Amino acid sequence: MKKIVIALSVLTLFASCVSKKKYNELEARNKETQDLLNSCTVKLNSCLEEKAGLAASVAGLKEHNETLITTSKNLTMLTSKGAENLEKSLESLKEKDLKITRLQDALTRKDSVTLALVSSLKSSVGISDPDIEINVEKGVVYISIADKLLFKSGSYDVTSQAKSVLAKVAKVVNDKPDFECMVEGHTDNVPYLGNGVLLDNWDLSVKRSTSIIRVLTNQLGVKPEQLVAAGRSSYVPLVSNDSAENRARNRRTRIIVLPKIDQFYDMIEKEMKKQKQ
């Protein structure tokens, strides 16, 4: 309360000492100064905010610049590695292309050799019957004979007609005394209903194989140690057993000539020389 009284007294004294006009001028100048101060304060705050924004932008640009520099270095490294990898890939593709070309050439030569060898075997033994097939796969000669040339239906007794066919097979085997030959019997899928020691198509296929072997060894001079008996029953058909004609194709005996690899290529080499003459 005392402070208020003192302040009023001072103002009264000041008012009494200064004229009204002078007071008003001072009051106006004070207001202008206060307005100017407020305006400067606003501008200062705005500048401070702008400065803070610019500082943040500079920091961001600096960080971005550092990121770009790092990325540029990484890209340079990646480009260098990419060029190396691309070069290696191109070399690998060239090697693969070369291998493919060599394989294609080898397959072409193999096909030519196979045809030449099959032709030679057929001509050497005089085999031209469509029921006798000769082919070569992976260094193995296959001679497939339809069962109608060898056996009666459901029987394992070799017919008299079969001996003339087997004589041609024996010539092939006897011409290659170091080779082994597997005689492989095949049946259709009709269950075997015969009586006696044979129980099923397994027995029938093996029995037909041993019957052929006995003719080859006992009557046609093939060495027994060259021969192997085998039966496949109905489980390796050439075609589906869905017709009488197809079942007849599946009933067959296959003579598999098994040369040693060096002997096989020696045989091929000789045959190819003949073809060039």
C-alpha cells in the first residue's frame, strides 16, 4: 500500500514538473520505441527460426553429400566387380558353348558309328527279317528276336525254324570270342497257366533263355562261358499289352552282346575305316 502511494506521488510530481505537451511527445516516442522493439523481436525470432532451418538443411545436405560419396564409391566398386563377373560369365558361356558343340559333334559321330555298326552286323550274318532287330546303345549290341520265330505260344521248346535264326546269332557271338552275351527272355502280361515245374511268367522267361543257350552251345558251337541266362517276365514291355498285336511284340528274346570298352571302340574303328574305303 505504501509503494502505491509513493508511486502516485512520483507521478504527480513528474506531471507537475513536465508540461502536458512534452509528456505526450515522450509518451508517443515511447510507444514508437516499444512498437519498434516488438517488430525487431518478431524479426529476430523469425531469423532465429530461419537460421535453425538453414542449419538443419545444411546438416541434411552434408549427410546427403556424404551418403552420395559413399554410394559413389560403392558403385565404383560394384561396377568393377560387375565387370569382372561379366567377363567371367562370358568366359563360362564360351566354355559351355564349346562343350555343347563338342557334345553335338560326338553325338553326330556316335549316330553315324551306330548306323554303320548295325549295318555291318546285319550284313555280316545276313539278317534282314523285320522280326529281328539289331541296335547299339552305349557300347552294347542288342539283338531282339520275336518269339514267334523261336517258340510256340506258352512253350519253351525251341522250334526247328528257330535254329536257322539262332545260327546267325551264333555267328555274331563266335566272331567276338572275348565278348559276353546275355540271353534275356521276355513275356507278355498274360499269366502263365502251364503245368509242371514252371509257376509263372518269371519261370517261363528264364526257361526260354536257357533253352536258347542250350541250342547255341550244344548245336552251334558257342562257348558256354560267354553266355548268361536271364529272364525279365512281363516287366520290360516294348509297348502296352492292350492288344494281341502288342502282346506279340512284347514276347521276345533279346541277345545282349557285352564287349569290353576297348574292344568295342576297336570294332568301331575298324568299321569306320571300312566305311571310308
